[in-house]
Amino acid sequence: MPSSPEDTNDHTDHSDPSGSPESLILHATDNGVSWITLNRPEAMNAVTWDQRERIIALLAEASADPGVRAVVLTATGRGFCAGADLRGAPTTGDRVPGDVARTIRLGAQRLIAAVLDCEKPVIAAVNGTAAGIGSHLAFACDLVLAAESAKFIEVFVRRGLVPDGGGAYLLPRLIGPQRAKELMFFGDSLPATEAERLGLVNRTVPDEELTATARAWAQRLADGPTRAIALTKQLVNASLDADRATAFAAEAMAQEINMTTQDANEGVASFVERRVPKYRGV
């Protein structure tokens, strides 16, 4: 739903977006890392329908492509993502029951699910303000790096709205219900350093070091045992919704599956032979 890129005033450029989805979402693959970059800086990277679909498609492609072993999600300009751009959405008078729920289910929730379900590890490199679903897009990633100037805003309450894009699912699992309610009830701007202290961000770095740090982290992931990392991601994501018996059964099955991979055999062999493993992602 709508969001604001700033603490109190909405300075987003709401002129019609121009360019194709490919120009508004930059994409490149480098050394096994898929770089997905929101590129609508004049609008603080508020996500349009086309951009959302492009991101979802690129994440699906990353899952299916054995040549991709990690993903970085970042943006250009001074904003990471100011939320959803809902121009063209039905006004209150034009809606019928079910319209809003359908929009959320097929839009914001699909986007967040695409990040959570991506079979490759996803790093958020948050270069600036992340508001509304923009903050949830970052929090859904497996690892979150943030520039010191970045900030996160659960802006929904400022507009009299309920958080969407999985916010009420993600935040309590990351920082507990009380902290989540504080952020969502007040909608205050949360600086990157404070987000790191709360556990929403893995590491805060100087602005000029964000890209290099993201590249280094992504390369470490891309050089790692891809299937083992994917299975680990699935186990961790499912663990908070499962009882112990279910979680233990899933862990055993993941280990069973992983032991059929070449990387698992290489990891064991390298340990026995006292050498550095060379993982191939298969």
C-alpha cells in the first residue's frame, strides 16, 4: 500500500514512470552473483507493477539457473524503496469487496514470497530509505547490509493503514512482538545503526563501502556449497512455524538430500585431505 520516503513529508516524484521494466530494474550476473537493482531514483524507487513482476521473474530465474549462486538486491539514488506505487489502483468508490485483498495477495505478498522462496541466498544492500513494503523487501532477504545513511520506516500507520507485504509476519520473527508493535504503531524512522542493534540489519557500513561489502559477501556465498545453503535457508525459514518434531524431521531430510550433492562429497574429502574445498554449486 502507499508509503512515504521521508520522515514526515512525501517528496516522491509521482510523475508517470518512463522506460521499460528492464531499464527500471537493472540486472547483471557477475561471478555467479545476480545483481538486481531498482532504478527509479526520481521516485525513491517506489515499486510499480512492472518492476514488481520483473523482480519476481529474476528471482525465479536465479533459483533455476545453476550459474547463479547468490543474489544481491539493491537500488540507485538516495532511496532503497519508498514502497509500492499504486497509481492506477481503484479508488475507494470504485472498489468492490475482495479487490484490496486480491491486490495485496497478488502483489506485495507475491513479491515478498519470491524473496523468501528464492533457492539462492539473497542479500539486501540498502543504500537509502526503505519505507513500507520497501522495508519488508529488505527484511525478507537472508542477509541485510545497510549504508549508515539508510533508514527504515513502517509508514503504514501514518496513512491509517494496516501493514502489508508480510510485515506483521516478518518483524515479530526477527525482533519479537513488542519491538515489532512499537515500529508499526508509531511509524517512526529507524536509523540503520538502530536497526542493526535491534537485529533487523546484519551490518551497517559507511555509504561508500556498501557496494564493495555486498560484493564481498555475495562472492563468499557464490563460492560456497549452493545446495547446502539453499537447504539451510529453507530449514531456518520454516523453523519458526514448525514444532520440534517437524523441524527435526525436515533437518534430517535436508541432510539426506544434501549428501547426494558433489559439494557435500567435496567438503568431506577436503576435510580429510586437509585442503581448501572447491565447491561447484552442484
